[in-house]
Amino acid sequence: MAKEKSELLQGTLDMLILKALQLEPMHGFGLSVRLKQMSKDVFQVEMGSLYPALCRLEAQGWVKAEWGVSDNNRRARFYELTAAGRKQLQAETTEWELLSSTINAMLRVT
Amino acid sequence: MNPFRSLFFRLQPFFRRQKIETELSEEMQAHLEMQTAANLAAGMAPEEARYAARRQCGGIDQAKESWRDERSIRWLEDLLRDVRHAGRQLAKHRGTTAVTLLTLALCLGVNSAVFSLVYAVLLRPYPYTESNRVVNLGMVWTKLPWGEMVQEISPPAFLELEGSARSFAAVGFIAADQKVDVRLPGQMLRVPVASVTPGVWSVAGVPPLIGRCFQAQDLAFGEGKLAVLSYEFWRETLNSDRTIVGRRLRLDDGTYEVLGVMPAGFSLAGKQARLWIPKVFSPAERSEESRGAYAFQAIARLKDGVSLEQARQELKVLHENFLAAHPEAREPAQQMGATYGAAPLSTWVRSRVAGSTLFSVQAAAVLVLLVGCLNIAGLLVVTTHGRVREFTLRGALGATPARLGRQLATETVTLFVLGGALAVPFALAGLHWLPSYFDLEQTMPYGQSVQFHWPFVAATLGVALGAGLLAAALPVWSVTRRDTTRALQALGYHTTAGRRQNRTQSAFVVAQVALALVLLTAAGVTLRNVQRLLGKGFGVAVENRIVARAALPPYRYGGGPGDTQAKINSFKLQALEKLRALPGVQDATVSNRVPLSADWPMKFGFEVPGYEPAPGEQPAITFVYQTVPGFFRTLGMPLLRGRDLAPADGADQEPVVVVSEQIARKYLPHGDAVGATLQFFGRACRIVGVVGEIQNVPLSYGNAASIYLASAQWPAFHDEAVFVIRTGLPAQVMEAAVVKALQSVDPLLSVQVTSVAQLQRSAVFTQSAPAQIAGFFATVALLLTALGLYGALAHTVAQRTREIGIRLALGAPRPAILRMVLRRGAGLALVGAALGVLGSIPLLRTIQSLIVEKEAARADVLLLAAGVVLVVVGLAGVLPARRASKVDPMIALRSE
């Protein structure tokens, strides 16, 4: 399970990125580390999934990006949740919880 | 979620590509480096750390591609790139591109113009309310050549129908083809006018633009001097003056109150009229005397719930009632199968416009479009085949067939869009020129200018585009289906074109040759037809004759029944004197109409006592000329027997007539026609002379016999005097002098000058127009075909350069190479010609029904056309053949 790449639905990844950015702005690499951490190593997101997702989020106005300096003095682009992004995260979380609890309940029925 | 924000975001790369790409690279590079650093920190060796980082992060280039899908509008990017690429490709092959664009422009332009015209004149639905309920009422003579077609109506017949017919919600009477003098401050105009009964407005159901139309109540009291203006008249003559309603206009010798103005393009029963005045029936018109005056139109609107069939049945019954009340009319009615009839108005109007001519022009235009499309398709096949290698390589590099297909489609579409844009000036020129060529202002039922019919233009472009795409796709499709490696291997040796490509190309050329031949045949037949017609002559001398038409309106000249002809006769005499005195005038005469013209084309019945008509025979009808002594001499008509009219044939003398040869031959075959009697308009006339047959009216009208009356002995049949002047000087030179001379007798006269030669040209127009048009189209098609064949052969030669080089190196004589190429060309041409001949045979039959000189449609035209095609096409093939024979083997063997 350590390096297994599971397929995530696009929408779900977007939601998880929003969640990951909830506390503080991060650059791309930082995000991938955080996602790995949050999922206990289940989700290892490659650049090919991460950046397109960030692009999508930026297009919708849920994150905004700015150039900054990373920990080791490297120039990097930092992504931050916007107010709209926070609202969106809230909405999607609620929706997901409803959806998943329904499906879980259905699966438990014999 | 804001869609505009998203759109704006995605449009940015189109303007700031460089910056965005650089930033992305930097960002992803940073990501990689950070991962590497993390790996190092975890204890890996530097090399290992880097490789691990690469694996963990995934491929940069693929990531960039996925990112690009999100960052910008991908399909738009690709499209723009393809269009730019297409532009470069087109610029590279300048020759081919130019030919294709020109072909497209010509074909599309011509077709659009022609169809817009055809639609405007023939196909556009009639602009009345519920126009399918509007019918034309009139006489039907089923036993005569025109069968079930509804003809004109006479006043008593109309009044009868108006009174008794129950199938119609409204009926109206139209007396058109009249003119009035309109006196305005500073100018005197002679304007076409129609007198109509108030019912016509209800029939049409079209509300006036301003004001109102006259109704029955308006005519019950007062003199009925009311007028409704047409939009065109209101705009051109009165400058769209809105205050005109209620004001008075001076028409002839009366003043009329203007009630309203009709909307643009409005007309009644296809008759051009500048204004409409109420029709008041005279007692003579109400009486049975005028039963035979079939010179008017009647229109009606079917009542709700009544079908056309039911109306027709009722009309038949009403006619029966008429016959019951007038038993003397029963026999002639039965002979001709007479009854009252009704037909949808649009059908009736169409039958009077040069419909068949227009349709044949359309057919020819479509054929040329086909040839053009084939040409372009052929060219596209050629150019695309040359790029097989490029496509195969790109396929190997990862381009999907869809991607390649899209690029090809973009190129073709760009080409066609450019061609379409170029076609617009051609089409506009055609639209501008065609109506005047067809003299449509006279015949157009709607009075509106012809406009572009955009749906058709779009459809044509679509069809042509579809054909082009198909043609371009064939080679690519065949390439992408093959295994890439094998395809690349095959390209290592330069092969001649695959069988499929060759067959396609050959098929195109053959089809073009066939179509060109068909058009040539049509041109040949119609040209020969015109040649014969002109050669036969029309019974009158056409050269050196000028025609001057002067209107003699009754309000100035009298001339009604019971009136003395004094004013008219004195005018004619004075005018003739003045004209004959003009320098350069050799002879002058006057009549109420002139041969070959469409003026006053009415035919009248006559009887020859003692003649027994056979059952079902056409009634004796004739054109009537009211003329003076010397008419035949001036017009160059031979006097066959007897004598001309003489000054002595005056008002108190026995009425005399001169008849055309047809009458003498048919109705008085025994003995001499001269001296016999003829009943005309209730008077017994003595025949004093016989002249040759002439073409009285334009060819599209029906010709008939003619009789010539002495002007002084009859009331004026027509309120126009037509002078024919024989002179050696051209019309333009004489025109001013003639007008001046005539106006010196009456300053208010309006005079129009033309020439007999001009009349002849107009008269044969329905025959000459198809010839000119077919000739034009055939030439275009032939040129295109020659181009097509040239292209095909040139392509073959280019492909087989290596093979030719080998042959030459092995000792083949150059003429043999020449022959080889020519043989291919000849093969294609012959097959095409054979097909074309086959296709032309049914065409010959169709054309034969359209032309007058049936002899012209003989099959030897086919041989001639085939010969022309083969020669032209052969010449087209010579150039590539010569180039092939001049190939240098050394160069050829080294080339690819």
C-alpha cells in the first residue's frame, strides 16, 4: 500500500487539495507531501494529476497562486485557498459525507 | 462558479503563452528538485535520489501535456495551429491554390446568383395572406393546345361570376397593361396603371403601408376618382412623402384622391402597376358584346372550408347556366371545350414568366458546379497524396488518425472559406447583371430586387465542402489504415500511386470530361437553334428601321367608341409628314403595333363566310394592325397578291383589309382570296391584298396570322401610335430628331425610341439566352476539365519520374514515353466522352421540347461536341507528355 497509486476521481482530488490547503498556503511539492501524509501514504499524487487539478481550482477561483520562496530558498509557486474556495470545500465536504454514508449504508445491507 | 472567470482564465495562454510556459517549467522543475532534496535527506545517493524523484513525480512532459489540457482551450489551440499550418501549405503550392480558389469562386458565385434569381422569380411563395387560398379565375378551353391552363377573362364573364359564385370569399377584377399620364409639378410621366374592383384588396389580404384602399362604399357615391399608390411609385416619384394621403394627383385629365400606399413589392396577379384606380364597367362592357374580350385578369379567395376542386365544380355549373341562357354560344363553347376555371395564383403567374429559361440556366450552373467540385476534388487528391509521407511520419510520432484528420479537414475548410469569400463578388456581380439580362423588371411578379438567398449559398458551400473533405480524406484514410512500419518501408522506395488513388483520380477526370461534353452538347444545340432562327428571318426587314412609340391617351385624343377619329388621324398625318421630312429618313409609316414586339399582343377572332371549321379546330384568330398605305413597303414585307391599302380607303368607304398568307391559304384555298369577304368585329370587310407571314410577337408568345386594317376606317384599337422609320442612320443619332419632330405636333407626347433590330433581339431572347448561357458554361466546364486532366497527367508523370528515367536509361525512345503519357490521357478522355455521349442523348430530347427549331437537336451535334472535347483535352495532355519525354534519366534516377 506504500507506493500504490490508486486512481482518484478528478473531483475528489480537487476536494482533497482544497482540504489540504485549509490550514496554510503551500507549493506543489508541499501539497503532494501533505496529501501523502493525510492519507497515510495511500495517495501518492504525481505531477501529472496534481498540477492539472491545481489549474482547475485556480480557473474556478477557489485557489489563488503566487510566486514565493520555499524553505530552502527555492523560488516556488504557492497556492492559497480563497474565500470562495473555503465555501466550496464546505459544500463539497457536506455532499461527500452524505454520499458516502448513503453508499456505506447500502453496502451494509445484506 | 463563474463561467466567465473560467473562460478568461483559459483564454490567457493565447496571449501570454511564452510567460505561462516558462513559469510552468520553473514550477515543475522546482517540484522535482524538492523531491530530490527530500530523497537525499532520507539517505539516498545523489544519482539514486534523482531517479527516484523522477519516478515518484511522474514524467514531466506528460504532466505538462495534462496541465495544458486544463490551462487552455485545447481544441481552439489546435484549430489555430492547424489554420496557420494550412495557410502555409496553401502559400507553398501557389499554383494549385490559385486554381482551386478561382474554380470555387466562379462555381459558387455563379450558382448562388442564379439560384437567388430563380428563387426570387419562381419559387418564393406569393406574399399574400394565406396565398394558397388565392386563385386566378378565367376561361379554360380544354380542347385547345393550352388545355387546362386558366386564361384571361372578359368583363361580362367576371360580373356573372362575381354575382353568382358562392365558393369565394372575395373576387376582384384587374385591367392591367394600361398607362396614364401623371402630371406633377415640373414633370409629366407616363406610368403603368391597373384599374381594379375593390374586391382585389380582400383577395390579397395585404394591408396598406399607409392610408387605406378603396372599398365598394367609396364607389357607390362620387365618381370613384380614387387612387392607391405602389410603394415604388411613392418612393421614387413622391419622395416617400407621408402627407400624400388625402392629396390629389392629376392623372390624365382627371384629379384623383390618393387613399393609401401599398407595401414594397406588392403587385396584383403579377402585373406591374405603379398605382391602382377603381374599375368602372361601361355599359358596353356589361353587355354580351364584350363577352369575347378575354383580356383581363380575375382573382379570388376561396371561402373557408371550400376546396379548389369544389370551386372548380361550381364554376363548371355556372358556365352551364350561362350556356343555358345563351344557347347560341353553346356550339362554339363545345367545340373548344370552354368553361370557367380556377388555378392557384402562383402557378398561373409562373407560367407567364420565362420559367423554363431560368430553370435551364440553373441546371447549367449546377453542372458547372459539379465540374468545379470534381476539379477541386481531383486537385486535393493530388496534393494530399503527395503528403502521404508526412502523414505517415506524424502517425509514427504519435499523432492519432483523428488528429491528422482534423488537420486535413482544417486545411480543406480554410481553402473553401477563402473560396467562398472570393465567390461573393462574383455572385454580387451576377445578381446585379442577371435581372437586366433577363429583362426581369418587366416580368418579375414581385417588383422587389433580387436578394441573396442565404440558405442556398450556405447549402452549396456545405455540399462543395463535403465533397472536398471526402476527396482529401481518401488518401489519408488509406495511409492511416496500414501498419506504420510497413508504410514507412514502402516509402523508402518511391512507388507509383496505389491503385485506389489512381482509380479515384481517373474517375474524377472521366466524370469531368463527361459533364463538359453534356454542356457542350447543350450549347451546340441551342446555338444552332438560334442560328437557324435568325437565318430564317421573320418576314420583315430588320435592318435600318427605327421604331418610335407615342402614347395617344384617350383623354387628349378621344378615340372611344362613337368618337370621331379626327384628332388621332390628324395627328398621325401630321406626324408622318414631319417624320418623312427629316433628313436621313427614307420612309415612314404608322400603325397601332409593330411586328416582333410584345406590345398589345391581343388576338381577335374573325370569320370567313363559307368556311366550315373541322371539329376541334382552333378558332380563327389573328393579330390586328391598324395602319396606313405604305406600311408593307416601309417594313420590307412582300405584297404577294392584290394591292396595298390606299388613301381612297376612307371612313365612308367599304372596309378593306389586307390579310397574311396563312389566312388566304387556309380559309380561302379555292379561287383568289382577293375580293373575298371576311367578317371582323361585326363588319364585312373586303380582302384587297395578301402579304407574307411575319413573326408578330416574341417567340415565346404564340404566333398567328395577321390582318391589316385601314386606320381611317376603324376606331382606334389601342391608344398608342407606333411609327416605323426607315433610315440609314443609327437609332441613337435619329432619336433626338424623331422625338423633336413628334413633339412639335404635340408637346405633351411621351415618345420611346428603339429599333426593329432591338425588337428582334428581344423577340428571340428566350431562344438566344439559353444559347449564350450554355455557351458560357460549356466553355468554363471545358477549361476546368482541361485543367483537371492536365493536373492528373502531371501528377502521374511526377510520380513515375523514376520509372521513366529507368525506361529511358534502358533505351526507350523518347517518343515512346510521350505516347505512353498521351495514351493514358486519351484513355481517360475517350471513356469520359463515351459517358458524356450517353448522358447527352436524354438531354437532346429535353432540349428539343424547349427550342423552336427542332431540327437543331440532331445527333450530329454530339459528334461535334465529342470532337471539341477530345481536341481540347488532348491539348491539355500534351504539356505533361512533353515534359515526361524530356526527363533526364540521370536526374530522374537520383530523385525520389
